[in-house]
Amino acid sequence: MTADLFEGIADEGPSREVIAEGAVLLRGFARPFEQQLVTVLRDITAQAPFRRMITPGGHQMSVAMTSCGNCGWVTDRAGYRYDATDPQSGKPWPAMPQWLRQFATEAAEEVGFPGFLPDACLINRYEVGSRMSLHQDKDERDLGAPIVSVSLGLTAIFLFGGMKRSDTPRRFRLLHGDVVVWGGPVRLAYHGIAPLADGEHPLLGRQRINLTFRKAR
Ligand code: MD6
Ligand code: FE
């Protein structure tokens, strides 16, 4: 009873917000790891730099991407897929550090998806004005596994729609250190990111970085 009374009042520590059935926003869950995350991002992007890829339709994405783990997500004129090799270097993607995989496992466990072992981490970089149009994440083999998404840097507006592209999305602010875990019934919901508003983040400057952990194969 007392615990219920104080829920939503205390503003210390992580809190959770339910976006939809199977989609939970863990406010500030990644904050304790921000320095480690920035270090690991620097290491990964030194080996596999951010690049703006071309969609199958021939458009260059406004978001720049890279990956780490056993496979990475790529798009080109041939389509979308997961590949063990970075097409830009011809080498395997940088490894996913063990602590980082463990972090994703714990975030998933926190909202009721135990035993999540991601093999891919897709990393997106948004500059001011970059956006991600409404899409479904359906290139992963096992759609029963959740996705864990970490937001760093500038605040973004996450658009969360329905099972049809035409469903009007609801809007959620994703702040530095926020983690979204989603799986189950809404795993195939349409979602995206509104054009990034200008700002200056103390740790990351004029950009937003998003990491999404997936079981791709
Ligand atoms: C982003 N995120 O936050 C884009 N997909 O920059 C996604 O597209 C996404 O956050 C699947 C699950 C969680 C996500
Ligand atoms: Fe997505």
C-alpha cells in the first residue's frame, strides 16, 4: 500500500512506463553505464564507422548506422538483411562486449523476458533533423525474442503506432539513458523517430545515439 502511494512520486532511480502490452520504457536504466557506453561506442566506431546506407528504394537514410556482434543489419539496393560481415570493411563486425550483452539481458529480464541473448546490436546516429520513418522490425529470425533499445544524447520523440502503417502513432519522449524493451504482442507494431530537434547534450553534443539489441539469427 505504502509502496503504491509513492510510486510515480519519487523521482530518484529508474521508473517504468508501459507503452503498450509487451513494451515498457525503463526511465534512466542505462544512466549508470553512460561512461562505459560512450567508451564502447568510440571503440566500435573506430573499427566500423557510422555510415548512411541506401534503402532498397534508392534513398539515402538520414540516420547513420553501424553494428556490433555476430551479425549487423545492412541495407542496400538488394534489400534489408543481417550479415556477419561489414560490407564497408569486408571484415566481421566488432564483437559485442560481454558486459554489454549482459546489460541487455538484464534489461529484458527486468520486464519479464528472461534468457534474452542478443547476437546483434544495431547502432543508430541521429544528427539534428535526422528521422526514422515508421517501420516494423521483422528481419530477425526469432520474432519471439524482444528488442532492447537504449537512447543516449539528445531527446527524441518515439512514434509508436499500431499493426498498420496508417494507424496514428502515439508519441513518447526518449531521454538520455532511457531503455525501451519490447516483445510479445506488439513486437511487430509500426514505430519510428520524429525529426531530431536541435540541442546540445553535455556528453554527446548535437546528436542522439540509439543502440538496439536483437536476436537476429
Ligand atoms: C531509435 N528505434 O530509437 C529507433 N526498433 O532510434 C527503433 O527503431 C526500435 O527503439 C525496435 C525496437 C525498439 C526501437
Ligand atoms: Fe525499429
